[in-house]
Amino acid sequence: MGDMERGRARYGEGAADRLLAALSGLGSDLGRYGVAFNFGEIYSRPGLDLKQRQIASIASLVDIGGVEPQLTGHINAGLTVGLIPEEIVEVIIHCVQYAGFPRAINALTVAKKVFEQRGVA
């Protein structure tokens, strides 16, 4: 199985298709790289389960800041793989020492919206 097929399987057919469609045209290579590299290689490595990978991804995105669409996607993915809202909030609170209060507050705002949309608020 190639990286693209492994990535589609790991990311989920529907999610992979949405990413590829969103980045079609001029950004189509970026979409393929996202599915093949991020999910076909990185997310498919041994050593961390999907919950642990989502914790790492959420923390990284909180620390980067300004990536609310990606944070929304990974908070949704975290809930899908079994994280509970309290765990996600705790990850965000943990990041305040590295990212600062403004980024943590912004991330918490994103999380609250996702929780409300998913009915887990």
C-alpha cells in the first residue's frame, strides 16, 4: 500500500476527499502531500495511538496560534478518536505556559465552538 492509500485509510476517505477538494487546482499538490505525508507516513507510524497523536497535534496548533481552521479539525478528530472535552481543555491549559494566554484563550474559544457543534459542551 502506498502513502496516499495509507493516508486515505488513516485520515478517512471522506476527510481526505474534503481536503483534496479544498486544495484542488493550484493547491492540489499540497493536498496530496497532506494526505500522503501527514497521514500516510507520520500518522501511520508506530509508537503513538491516535488519541496521543491528536493530543500532540492540538498542543502544537495551540502553540503555533493563528491556525484556527486546522485546530478545529484536530479538535473534531480528537473527539472522534475518543478524547473527551475535559482532556482537550486540559491540553489547552497546559499550553498556556508555552504559548501564552492569548493563544490559549483563542484555542479555548475554538474548542467551545466545536463542543457546541458536536453536542458535547
